[in-house]
Amino acid sequence: MGRIELKNIYKSFGEVEVIKGIDLFINEGELVIFVGPSGCGKSTLLRLISGLEEATHGTITIDGEDMTSKRPAERGLSMVFQSYALYPHKTVRENMGFGLTVARVPKTVIAKKVHEAAVTLKLEDLLDRRPKELSGGQRQRVAIGRAIVREPRAFLFDEPLSNLDAALRVEMRLEIAKLHQLLRATMVYVTHDQVEAMTLADRIVVLQDGLVEQIGTPLELYERPANLFVAQFIGSPKMNVVGANSKAGTVTFANGSEWDFKGAPDNAAHLGVRPESISLCGTAEGVLAGEIEVVEHLGSDSFAYVAVDKVGVFTVRIVGRAHVKPGEVTGLSFGADDIHLFGQHGGVALAFA
Ligand SMILES: Nc1ncnc2c1ncn2[C@@H]1O[C@H](COP(=O)(O)OP(=O)(O)OP(=O)(O)O)[C@@H](O)[C@H]1O
Ligand SMILES: [Mg+2]
């Protein structure tokens, strides 16, 4: 249950095309996360799956059944929103059971399902309260509980944790991970949060401007981004990318520095290297040399920002405490295995598989 397939989906609002041809297959029990810049169409795509919006073109099937023009209630999905959308005058118990009450499910069955969901979500002691008597995290739990009691084919989440403070977000993230393990239900989840996407997803779909840039497991996207956009979108702090040409096994940077790199393709225009893949070294040993501008101490890590004249500023992650200071000159060292080369138009440069 909960196999979702989108074929050639387009969506326009009036003249404006927002989703521009998306194919996507979501497996039974999979947790798939949509990420992408604000306005790229994440919520719209989720609403198309739920039936709250109708596609302009294309088909949506759930468990093999064509759902393209079915109403939301007929699709058997539950949606959880950022804004909780609870009824303020109803108790937690009534809020959780409301969908079933409307569907005329017998009271004893509703009571049993609400109780089970309350146990799963640790809401047993709060069943008689009203939403205003709950914390943000508890309210979101109720919204999730309301989704669970309907035993949907799949759960759709639109930024469910973004109204919560940082600590609560971490806690709820773990709750959702546990819930997914427990229910083994298909979940489609939209988030802005890198860590949520990397930690929760079986697969991440990176969207930009109504199109899919790449689909893959979190580590596939991190280690083998298909293009410059994904490379810089996934990972925090983001990948350093600078202009670099390659020819006959030599990479040349904008300041004229050359780096011997056998096997480099001839069509690279950009070189990417993640902050944790660079180490500081003596200026003579480095691929590049620059001056440290700022050092940030985060406790577990430090970040040094190193300006290389004519090339750019590199973020370098140092594990633990950094023993370097602004104004110092340093070398930057990284290896052939650490870098990503991209062509002029941002795709992966060839011969670097
Ligand atoms: N009902 C609507 N009518 C007209 N335009 C809409 C409508 N809903 C969304 N849009 C437009 O479609 C585009 C995609 O919106 P969507 O809400 O899907 O983005 P999003 O990726 O979820 O962004 P965010 O991260 O800010 O939530 C935006 O440009 C938005 O203005
Ligand atoms: Mg949105």
C-alpha cells in the first residue's frame, strides 16, 4: 500500500506554469523528501498528490489506481500542515477522531483508534485538553495523530516542524523517524531543513523552478551531485565552488595556479570541494594559498574562511578547536578524490564518473 506514481505532471496557475513536467515513483513504505528553494513548487507538488490541486496535465496513480481527477477524500491520503489546522473548540480527542466521525465510523472504533494513536504519540494525558492548552510540539503531535487514525495509504507532510523551536524540532524529527519505522507507511515530506532531509529521507527529490534536478539517497546526492545546483544545495555549509579550467591533466585556477590532476576531463569550468575535504597546510604544499579572514568556533568544529586572491573565499571545516587566526597565510590542500568538476553549464564534467 502507498505506491505513488506521477507521470509527466504539469501545473499552471493561470498563465504561470509552476510544475513543468515531473515524473516520480514513490515506493511502498518509502519516506521521500522534497527540497528546493522557496517557490520552486514543493507544496504544489504535494497538493497535486493529495488532490487539493488538480494537475493541468499528466497522471497520478496510487497503488496502480488512476487518481488524477479523484477528490482528496477518495485518495486515502492524510496531510499534515505546518499550521496544524486543529479545531480550537474541540478537545485533542475530538480533533483526532474528527475525520472518522465525519465518515460515520462507529464511536467505539473511533475511541480505540484514537487511544492507539495517543499511545504511539504520547498524548494519552492530553486527550481532554484543547489546542490552546498545548505547546507547539504537542499540537503538531495531535495533527499527526489525526492523520494516523485514518490509516492512510500515505502521509503527506508540508514542513510539519518549521513552526517549532530548534530543540523541539530535533525531538520531533526523531519522533517522525520512529513513527516511520513503526508504521512502515509511505511518507512524502516537504522541508527547508537540510538536516531533516538528510536524516529522515530514504530518497530526496531536489526541485528547482518546477523541475526535478536530481533524485537519490541522501548520500548519493551528497557524494555524487548531478550538477552544480544540487552540489551547492545539499550540504551545510555549502560546497565551495570556484572557476577552474582543465586541460591535459592540469587544472588551472583564475589566479594562474596550476594543479596536476591526471584524469581531469578537458571540459571543466567549475571546481567544487566541500568544507570538510580541505585541510590547512603550509603554503608550499597546498593546491592553493590564501589568507584567513574569519574563524568561527562552534565547539565541536571550527570554520575558517580563507580568501584566495582572484579565485574566491573557501570555507574550511576544522574538527574541534582551530589553532589559526585571521590574517595568517595558509595553504589549502585537497585531493583528486575530494573534488567535483562541473562543465560550463553546471552539469558534471565528463570522464569523472
Ligand atoms: N493558488 C495559487 N495561485 C497562483 N500561484 C500559486 C498558487 N499556489 C502557488 N502558486 C505559485 O506557485 C509557485 C510554487 O509555489 P509553492 O507553494 O509550490 O512553492 P514552495 O516550493 O512550496 O515554496 P516555499 O518553500 O516557500 O513553501 C510560487 O511561485 C507560487 O507563487
Ligand atoms: Mg511550500
